[in-house]
Amino acid sequence: MLLASLLGIGIGLVLGLTGAGGGILAIPALTLGLGWALSQAAPVALLAIGTAATLGAVDGLRKGLVRYRAALLMAALGLCFSPLGSQLAHHLPNRTLMLCFCLIMLFVAIRMLLQSRATVDQACTTHGPLQKNCMLDPTTGRLHWNGRCLATLSIIGSLSGMLTGMLGVGGGFLIVPALRQCSDIRMQGIVATSLMMVALISLGTAAGALYRGVTLGLQAELFIGATLVGMLAGRLLCKHLPAHLLQRSFAVLCLGVCVYLFMTVF
């Protein structure tokens, strides 16, 4: 019981700090830390991450950081594609799913390392921001909605939803680096927007699992409650830490978990 609580606090802390890492680390925490099967861990991870992300999203909305139109669009498409991912998962063996999970973690870690380096390089240059697919209007501070921006957000939401249904990972690990790459939204806004989308997709997908008869035990309830505590702590700490440090720390953590997971399963 203590281990479930400690793991939940750790996952919530990472989610609050990065807006990306909780979902992708919750599955290894439950499968390796508590010995659960992937099918058992996925709905619990989604409930924990979705509930914790809701707290972060509400805090972001209160502070005016959430790009809620973008989050709602991505979440709507994500929920449409989530059942497709779930059906795909039912037709794949567990080892294949875990291999996909390891490859995704490796990709995310490398991407985060590259983006953290780019963040530092941009901070040291005097050049203006590069043109990206989704740009903020300097007069209103809102996203400039055009065809490129709409298509970019639609692709991000659809992929996130399919991976959520397939692997139970929430989608934040994809949303944060994608928005960093494709928009000029500040990191705090990206994290807050990611949390809102993760909350909507995760809770929607988890609700479908509960409707199909999935039940929660005491360990699951402790894990979910502890994740909320960690989330609150992470949101308090994130404002005091530089973005590139958070990205690099998360990337190193993902690499370590990826290697350990691969060695354990294969």
C-alpha cells in the first residue's frame, strides 16, 4: 500500500512539473512497481492521470494559461480516435504493446533532450521567433487560427487519442513536445493546455473502461489519491524551475525507465 502511494506521488509530481510525463510513466510504475498486467494498469493510470490533470487544468484556466479552444479541439478528436486504439490493443500481444511503449518512451526522451537544447540556444540569441504553424496574435495574445494551425492541432489530438486508447498513456508526452515544436506558446501555457486535454481524453477513455466492467481495488484508489497530492506539489514547484531543466530531467528519467522496462520485459 505504501509503495502504491509513493509511486502515485511521484507520477503526480512529474505530471505537475512537465504536463507530459505522468501518463507515460504511470504504466511502468504500475507494471514494474506493483506487478500489474498492462490491461489492468491502463484504466487505473488513465483515471489517476485524468483526475490529477483536471486539477492542473482548473488552475491553468484560473490563471488564464490554457488555450482552451485548442485543448477542446484536440480532446474531441482524441476521444474519437481512442476507441480505435483500444481495439488495436486487443488484437496485439502484450510483448508487442510493451515494445511499442518502449519505442515511444525512447522517442519522447530524445525529442525532449533536443528541445531543451533548442530552448537554451534560443534564450542566448537575439533573433526573433521563427514562424511556426500555430502562432499567437501579438495584438490579442490568442492563437491565429488558420488552415495550418487547424491541421496541426487535429493531427496532434488524433494521434494522442489513439495512443491513449492503445497504451493508456494519457497523451501529454506527445502534446507538450508537439506544441513546443509547432507553436510559439510559452511553456507554462503549453503545460496548462496539455493538462486540460489530458484530463478530457484520459477521463473519457477511463469512463469507457469502467462502463465495460473494470473495477478498482484499494491499491488503485491509493495510487489515484496520491497522484493528486503529487500533482498539487508539482504545480507549486513548476513556476520556480526553468523549462529546459524540466525537459532534460524528464528526458533522462524516460531513458532510464525505458532501458529498465526493456530489460525486464524482453
